[in-house]
Amino acid sequence: MPARTPPRAMDFDSPAFDLSYRIVHEIPGRLRLRIPALGGPGVEPEDLEDWMDPLGVVTAARANRSARTLVVAYRESIGARETVLQRLESYTPTQEPRLAAGRSREAEIAPMVTNLATIALLPFLSRPLQIALTAANVASTLGTGAETLVRKGIKVEVLDALAIGLSAARGELYTANITDFLLSLGNFLERRTERQSDRLLRKLLRPEPAMAWVEREGELIQVPGDQVIAGEVVQVGPGETIPVDGRVVGGSALVNQAAVTGEDVPVRKEAPLRAVSGSVLIEGRLHIEATQVGEETTTARISRFIQESLDKRSDTQREADRLADQRVYLTLGTGAAVYGLTRNLTRLQSVFLVDYSCALKLGTPVAFKSGMYQAAAHGVLMKGGEAIEHLAGVDTIVFDKTGTLTHSELAVTDVVVLNAQASCTETALLALVASVEEHASHPVANAVVEAARSRDLQHISHGEVDYLVAHGLSAEVQGKQILVGSRHYLEEHRGIAFDDHAEEIARLEEEGKILLFVGNAHGPVGLIALRDTLRAETRETLERLRTQGIRRLVMITGDRRQKAEALARELGLDAFYAEVAPEEKADLITRFQADGSRVAFVGDGVNDGPALVAADVGIAMPRGADIARATADILLMDDRLGAVADAREIATKTMTLIRGNFRAAIGINTGILAGAIGGVLSPVASALLHNGTTIGILFNALKGVRLEGETDVAVSARLEQIKGIASH
């Protein structure tokens, strides 16, 4: 079998170290490797599994401490096997903390194996040996109960210890051992289920390792992406992943940003455009000056975003914990009452083994984590359960217009020739204005130039361009001066009146369009109308939100009232606020809240930060400014408005799931408690039913929710996509 030469000694301070391994068995799509260091310092089985899991081709990873082996199942494809081995070789032991702390899997299983062995041997042992073996088996449970009582007070561990201790003290050795086994099994499955929910999120936390070609001392060398230094120039070729955030300083290329922004169409990159880590270069070559490296890249920031989300506790979680603790006292008080009335220790043991707290305390966070994972699978990152809880409760959503309901880019909608005697066609007018505007860099100029390019219009030669900032520009074309700019510029500065065309101008402005005025020495020549491009999914998204219980949809914009009113009317919004200054957005949110509304705000600009903070839930678009993304509770990773409706649906369904699990936990355990009180259930049956209920509730929470009409194929495809989206 293939083997690797044992590597150098492990250096825990380096970003990665090698693991020596040997392939002991291999079939298509499956590798079994022996790793001598497995189980040693820095190479815990769970950590190694977590390292391999996020790899796109990996379907399962299982490490065995005792056998020192790792089994990896993967989807067969060109280069998949090599990718799996490269991933293993780049293993980093201390880069990220474990999401679910606790003993190793083997350490958790060992007591259960001992319990089973004891139960099997008891009939063949003398009474003294039976007592000694039982005492050794239940000592851990009794010790945990005593420690919990001293450190934390009366918790479920105390009740478990009392129940098992009573069985052992009464000589019911089989009952004590079987009950201890059931409790250990239940606790093991609960921890595994909770850990599985964390592993789902770890798939989003761990980015794929990208290598970088860096220019150093006149040479081109390859280093791990996290070793690039800010200011260094990275070269990226076809098929390679951009490893850093930076600025293009040379070259031209077509780049696929789907893993970052969700855009399906590749975009052209050249100096001085920004390049984002995680994008894949399709054709061409780029030289990128690294501006954000290591922990400052987009990839690393999103990883921290998710990690912080796991630590945020919602009101629902806190309430579940409070009620769970109350139920412990209820169980203790009920047991005391039962014993006082019946003097039946068996019933007392059965009552003590009814535990509400596990299902209540664990079911809620697992459901929230599952909801976060499902949201991420639809291009939405949520900052913990609190964001899900608050989004499910909102009844009003306020949208910033530009970049949210509409795309940020303008598009030409109308080209109007005003002077019939000018013998100028609409096509000629557009070509003329684009030829002049290509010397400007503002959004209006870019839109006009792009419109001319899309129609394959030829460039028209002209003389030097004079540019007056924020007003307009002029140039000489074929011996005649052409003027392009705002109405104020042409009328006040150049004396060209457009009063005779007031009706046409008013019509276009009422439609919410921005106007670019064109004139020459003889007077007005034409108008070019532009408009924000409405997102294709905007209407459908707003309709979905209404069906999900949102009663008020509002738009805020700094645009003129006429333009805002036209768009609000077109979309059927409940209200709109135009000509709003940036600092007034948060005040409007506060006014809605004062009326009793629970408000979500969707925005993307630097000036949206205060509004995002003021809202009950702040939602930032993917192309938003860093301040918007930092202050938001929810971050959209897909550049599509429909993700807002997806997030709302997932949030409401997750809260419904949590409430359903909560009712089930209370109802079923109350039934078990009644059976224990009545003497119908033995301690073993009580423990079995209680743990079975808890595990069922946890599995239901882990399964999570699904969007309306979503198929298994769609879910699988979406989860594949999110491995790129959330990591980068």
C-alpha cells in the first residue's frame, strides 16, 4: 500500500503540520488510513473528523482512536482522492477550538460497555462480588450527583444519583446497573446529537485551504494562503482560487464569484477592481496586491461570524433553561410527596428518573443550530438563536431602496431626441453621449457607456473633454460643442432652456427616472432617462413575505418623492419615505417601534448602520458596506432579495418546531411522571421512556425545517453551494 515518509516533528506554532499515514485499504470512493499520531496531543479523533468533513468531496469521516485509523468516504471525481489526501496533510490541530467540548467518544462509550458486561456477569457471581462490581459501576454517577449538588445545587444529576443510589442501597443490583446503563446511553446519544448539530455548522466554518503564488525577492513561490503578507502581490491563473482579499494591480481575467456573492455570471476583473478570496479565476491571469490576509480575509471574518453565533443565547433558550431547572424541583417535590403518601421507594426511584430538563435544555439550542444551518444553506448567516427568534416575531419590514429592492447599478430606459431639426436619431444620440461620458466615472456615465456597448455602437471621435464636478461636461464633436449634464448645469451655466419640453420631462420624472440633459449651441438636443434596475425577484419576495404574516412593507430612500412614489406604487408597498437623510433612517425605525411594531430593516450602505442597530432585526445585503455587515443581526450571502423571505420562513418554522418540541417534552414526560406516581412504571421503564423521549426530540430538532415546496434534490444542491458561499 502507498505510504508516506514520516514527517518532521510536529510544530504546533506553524499554520499546519504533516501527519504520517499509511493507506491500509482502498476501494473507489473510500480510503482507510492508519495514522500513528491519532489520539495523541493535538490529533483528537473528533478534531480530525471535523477537519475532513467540510471538504466538498467528503461524504463521511470516521476516526478510531484505538485502531489509529481514519476512514474517509468521498464522491468519486477527477482529483477527488488527491484532494482528500492533501486535506489530511494540511491538518491544523490548534487553529480552531472544539465546538462541542467533552470526553472522547471512546471515553464516553467505555462505561456503557462495562455496564453491559456487569449485567451479563451478575448471575454468575457471588453476592459480595455483585455488590462490589455494582458499586464500581455506579460510582461515577453517584460522584457526579454529589459534585453537582455541591457546585450547582439541585440539578437532574442529583436526581439520577438518588434514584440509582436507592436501588443499589436496597440491593436491587440489576435495576441499579440497567438504569445506570440507560442513563449513560441516553447522555451519550444526547451529547452526540448536540455535537452533530455543531458539526453541521463546522462544515460552514472551515474554509477550503487555498495555496497562493507570491512574488518574493524577484521569485514566484507557492505558500499557504494564510501565510501571505499584506502588500505582497499574488498571481492567480486559470482554475485557481483567489486566496486573499485585495486589489487587482495587473492583468485581466474572467472570475466566477458565485461562491462569494451568488452571481451566476462570471465578471471581468482588471486594475483597480477589488478581488475577494474564494472567487475562482476562469480565464486570463491576475496580479493582486493583498490588502486583507489571514484572519482579516472575507473567509476568516465569516468564520468568526458563525463561531460567535453559536455563543449567542436567545430569550427562548434562557426561558427553556429556567423552566428546565424548575421541573427538577417539581420532580423532587413530587417524589417526596409520593414517598410521604405511599412509603414506596420503588415509586420514588421511578419519579426521580423522570427528567424534563434534558429535552428542554438541549432541544432548543439544537433546533436553533439546525435552523442556522438551514438558513446558511439558503445563503443566509444568522447571528445565533436570538436572530431567528426576533425575525420570526417581526410584523414590519423596512427596505432601503438602492441596492436592496433595486440593484445598485443604473440602466438606460429611454433615449429621447428633442430637436427634430437636429437630424439626430436616438441611436446616434446615445453613441454621441456615451463617447463623451466614457471619460467620467460616476454611475450615470457608466450606465450610458454600458448601454452603448450593449448595442454595439461605435465610438465617435471628439476633442478634449471639460468636466465640471457634479454638474456635467462638454466636448467638441465635428467642430461643434456638445453639452451633457444636469438641467441646472445646462440652463443656469450654459443658458440652454428646456421649458418647451416640460411635459416630456415631467412624464419621465413621474415614472421615477433620472434624467441626463443634452444640448448644443442651438439649444436642447435630447434626454437620456435612467432608472435603478428593479431586482427580478422583488415582487415575488414581497408577496411571499405577506403570506408569511408580514403586515406592513415599507421603503426608505433618499430619492426624490416622485421617483420613490412611482416605485412604491409599482410594488404595492404599504408606505414609503422619500428624501430621507441618512441620520433619519434610525428615527423612522424607532417611530414604528413606538407604535408597537416589531421591525426588521434591510439595507446595505454605510449610512444604514444606525438603522440596522435600531431595528429589532437588522439584515445586511451581501454587497453592503463593512459597517452594515458588522452591525446586522443577519447577513445575506446571496445577492438576491428572495433570501429575506427564505430567512423569514426558516425562522418561523424553526420557532414552530421549538414550540412543538417543548410541548412534546412537557406532555410526554408528564405522562411518564404520572405512570411513575401510580406505580405503573418501574425505575427501568421510567428511565427508558424518559431517555427515549429526549433522544426523539433531539433528533427531531436536528432534522430541522424545510422550505415550502423544496425537494430533496434542491436541498442537496443548495448544501453543495453553501460550502462555497459561507466559507468564503
